[in-house]
Amino acid sequence: MALSPLDIHNKEFSRSMFRGYDEDEVNEFLEQVLKDYENVLEEKKALENSLKQSTEQITHFNTIETTLQKSILTAQEAAEDVRRNSMKEAKLIIKEAEKNADRIVNEALSRAQKIAVEIEDLKKQSKVFRNRFKMLIEAQLDLVQANDWDDLLEYEVDAEKFHKVAEES
């Protein structure tokens, strides 16, 4: 068992007859040992308190470190989830865009085909109209060039005859 300052203070030495120690010198030495021992015990107590605080701080910091590591892992997992979800969403958007693009291209091709058919129909109608119009003009030209016009121009009408016939009636 360790000595206490009180043990040192109360320690008494037996006296020998022949060569005894100087009592004042022993008491001074014991006083010095007592003070030094008290200082050592106080320092030990201070160091123990400091060690206890340091241990508590280390425990606290270890807890914080563990919490931070868990938070970092959670954040990394969340970031990975966000990245995965973003990739899925991007793929869906691209698929949808490709479908829309295909639909738009197909609609455009269909419209182009319809327009091409309409153009062909218009060309045919234009040819038919042109041929009919040409035939009409040729028929009218034939009428104009016919000899009947010359006969009409040579035909003379006696206006007096018509006038007399009208009076008689």
C-alpha cells in the first residue's frame, strides 16, 4: 500500500543508543519528503484528471468520427442512388425522344408521300385540263376558220324585202 503524506508526517523512528540520527535533520528531511510527496500526489491527481478529460475527448472525437464516417457513407450511397436514378431518367428521356423523333420522321415521310401522290394527281389533272383546253381552242379555231363565216359575210340580205313583208302583215 502506498504511503500517504500523513503516514510520512506521523512516522517516528526508534532511537538507537549508539549512533542515532540528528532529530532536527530527520524532521527537516521528512518535511521535505512530505512536501514533495504531496506535490507528486497533486500532480498525479491533476494528470489523472487530464487523462480522464483526454480519454473523454478521444471517446467523443471517436464517436464524432464514427458518425461522420457513417454520414459520408450515407451521402455516398445517396449520391450513387441519385446518379443511378439520373442515368435511368436520362435513358428514359432519350428513349422517349427517339420514339418522338421516329414518329415525327414517319409522319413527315407519310406527309411527303401524300404530297407526292397529290402532285402526281395534279400533274395528271393538269395534263387532262391542258388537253381539253387545247381541244376546245382547236374546236373554236376550227369554227373560226370554217367556210361558214365566209358564206355569212357573202350573204346579203335585202332589207327592203323584210320591210315590205312586215308591212303586209
